[in-house]
Amino acid sequence: MFLYNLTLQRASGITHAVHGNFSGSRSQELVVSRGRSLELLRPDPNTGKVHTILTTDIFGIVRSLMSFRLTGGSKDYIVVGSDSGRISILEYNAAKNQFDRIHLETFGKSGCRRIVPGQYLAIDPKGRAVMIGAVEKQKLVYILNRDGQARLTISSPLEAHKSNTLVYHVVGVDVGFENPLFACLEIDYE
């Protein structure tokens, strides 16, 4: 006996949405997560309708979604925190009409656990760092940069853990070109 699962109707509820210029064509686009899929949407200014450019299954649960642009860059990247225990950085490839994985960094166990980061994402407004946080205690900061061929590079994680705390939200603070700064809304439960 063999079991086969085929989804006949995709999820219609949007759990996360980010905007940016993902195709590099100087047009505003949206990336939304619907259950276990990511969609790239482009609004048509003439008709007022939103057209789906790309739909792709990710075979996991999207816990958080953010977009960022490196300083001096012409297109935006997508950061996905999922239940896989990894942080994924994606770039839209217009020639292939697909999301290309730029980086995939493992930081914890799989599953939606309270102490495994992935629930909260924050990006420095200048696109220099990303913080990924868990519901309880753990927060990691990755420094984003470019190499000699202008490709995106990501550093080893810097730990910003604080014991006995529950996190409600994380956000990147605009400090100009000073060191990246993140603000966390959290409560101490000791």
C-alpha cells in the first residue's frame, strides 16, 4: 500500500507579506506566504489588479519573512525563517522565474520550538545585519556584506541571548551608518 498526498486547493490566507523590488525592474512587488508556499505578486497600476508572477512550494512552515537591500544594491533579497531550524536568504531570478537560494544557515533543531530562533526577524534599515529570535531566550545576529564579486555573504552568528525572557517583537533601529542596533520588546519571567 502506498500513500500519496496531493493538495487540490492551495491555502488562500496570507500569513506574511513583504514589499520590495525583487526583480530589479524598478517596480514595487510583494512576496507573500500562504501556508506552505511563497508567491511573488506585482500590482498593475493601470488596472489596479495584482498579478501572480511566481508561486513556489517550500515544504515547510514560514514562521517569519522580511526583505532587505544591501547598501548600493538595485534589488531586494528575501529572508525566510522557517520550521527547519535554518535561515534562508532568497533572490528572485527573473530569467528562470524562480527563487534562488543565496544562503542557508543552520542554527537549531527543526520544528516550531520556543527556544529555537525563527519566530522573529529584524533587519537593519541599511541592510547590514539581520537578527533572528526565538519566543524564549535565544537571539542571533548575522552580519550581511558583499565579497569581491559583489555577491552577498553572511557572517557566523553573534549570540545576543538573554535568559528568562519572553520576546514579543524585534525590530531594527535606524542609526544611520553607526553599528547596527536592534530593539526587543520582551518580558522577564523570573
